[in-house]
Amino acid sequence: MQALTPIEQRESRLRSLLKAITYRITGTLTTAAIVWIATGELTMALTVGAIEPLVKVVIYYFHERAWQLVPRGEVRRRWRRMRRARRLR
């Protein structure tokens, strides 16, 4: 068996997309199942299951926009500064 090159080891865009879709489906079904078990109401579970992905997309968008306010490298700089300060104590 021949070893894969670094490029061959990389995941394809299609594989990443399919993984993202199946992850989202799994998360939504899990949420709906929890609602159904907690309330015993299938209609409520399906409603939450339908709304949940839309709400999460909106929340993700604003999360991303908030991170755009943080200059690149700033988190790493602060993390290093904090670690150094702890070592000096």
C-alpha cells in the first residue's frame, strides 16, 4: 500500500460540505428528539426542529461579524501575555 501525499490526505470540498450537512441534520434531529421527549408533543418537536437551524444561521452570522471586530492575532497576543503574567507570579 502506497502512502498518500499531503495533497491526497487533504479532505475534498465535497467531503467537507457533506460532513457539514450531515452534522447539521444530526444536530437538528437531536434537538427535535429532546423536545419530543421533554414535552411529549410531536408537533412542538417538529416546529422547534424546523426553526432551530434558521435561528442558528442568524446567530452564527452575528457571531462571525462580532469576531470581525477582533483584530487578527489579538487573541493570540493576549493569550501569550496572560500566560507570561501567570509564570511571573
